[in-house]
Amino acid sequence: MAIPAFTIARALRAGETVFAGWCSLPYPIVAETLGREGFAAVTLEGQHGLWDVSALLTGVAAVRQAGAAPVVRVPVGDFALVSRVLDFGAEGIIAPMINTAADARAFAASAKYPPVGERSWGPHRVTALAGLPDQSVYLREANEHVITLAMIETRIALKNLDAILDTPGIDGLFLGPSDLSIALSEGKSLDPVSKEVERELDRMVAAAQKAGKIAGAYCHTADRAMGLSKRGVRFLAVTSDLAMLRAGIGAAMKVLKG
């Protein structure tokens, strides 16, 4: 690979495990700090987090400045934003609510250049950040350097696992444990580590491995991330900036209040 500034695809394709910080607060310095403190990748949360397009532009650059790989979770069905944040310099995209092969094709089309997809040309910011004066290098290699993870969060998606994985341009699956738990319980409970979610997680990992693709998941704690890494999950989003901030404040207040 001729683009050394891109790291996440190389690591995942080599079979390595990647731990990613999860950043919902729309401040580039927060995203940068997650990278500087050791996360190999940082996911900017564009679905339920507070990031707008302007903040994503600077946030992606801040993560790169920290030496980490920027990943963006886009809102449901916002495939136009997929190509924009890739132009900004993102190395990976997590797309929520990919339920069918048609959803997967639409996602891949926005993330990959022909002949795999239909991504439009305009990577001026990403090639500048990657130090690529010859943009033809990016055109030639971007499809291999950009990771697309389809979120599995519904019963319909579970029925279509193989079809989603077989879609050209889809690099892997990403478990959304909270939404899946709601779907599996028909709205009766929120339990991201329920027996039903655990069963489907193992099925997802097996399907991804059979297809030669990546299994990913959101993990609410570092312990959960370590546990899933031993079960074959290789891209693990670990807790969140807000959760870590609250935990730090809680620990300090416990001391201050005696």
C-alpha cells in the first residue's frame, strides 16, 4: 500500500484488533485527546452525538493530527454525508440500520469509487492531510483504504446477514447492541448484553469470518471490549467520551465528599 497515512484498513486486513475511542462531544480537542492517549482509532458520533458537518471537518483532521485513524458514524440513511466525511479524511464509516442488501448497496455506492461503487470525486482535503500530491494514488487505492461497517440492529438485518456481507464494497458488520436488544425484546427492554444479543453476536462474528470480513461492535466498557476481542470481534468501539468524563468526575467527587 502506498498511502502510509492510512492505518486502520492495513491493521484490520492484517488480522489485528483495533480499539477505537467513541466521541460524541463535538469538540476536536476531545477527539484529538482520545487519539493521543492511545486509541488507534477515534469514532466521531454523527448519529446520536452532537457533531455537525463543520465540526466533523475539523474533528477528522484533529484525530489525524493525534496519529489515530478517524472513523465517522453517520446518521441513518445519510449516504451523502458518507462521501463528504471521506473527502474530509475519514478512514472508516459506520452506517446505522443497514437492514437489507439494498441498504448495503446504497452505503457501498457512496463510499467506494467505481467499479465497486459510485463515490463522486473530490478528495482534496483528504489527499492534503495524507500528503498525497498525486491524487491518482488516492483514486487507485482508496477503495482498499476505506473501511465500511454496516450496523446490525434489527431482526430484518439478522435475517439478511449473508446478503449484506456478500455486497461488494461492504467490509464488515458492526453490532449495535442497544438497538438490537430493543428489537429482539420487541421494545420491552434495553439490555445490550442480554442472552439474545450475545447469541446473535456470535452468529454475526461467525458469518463475518466465513465471508472473510470484519466483525465490529460497540462496547459500553473496556472489560466488555476485551471480552469481545477474545470472541473474534476485531474493531471495538470502547465506551464514550461522555461516559469517561462522568466516571472521572464521579471518582473525584467520591474523594471530595469523603
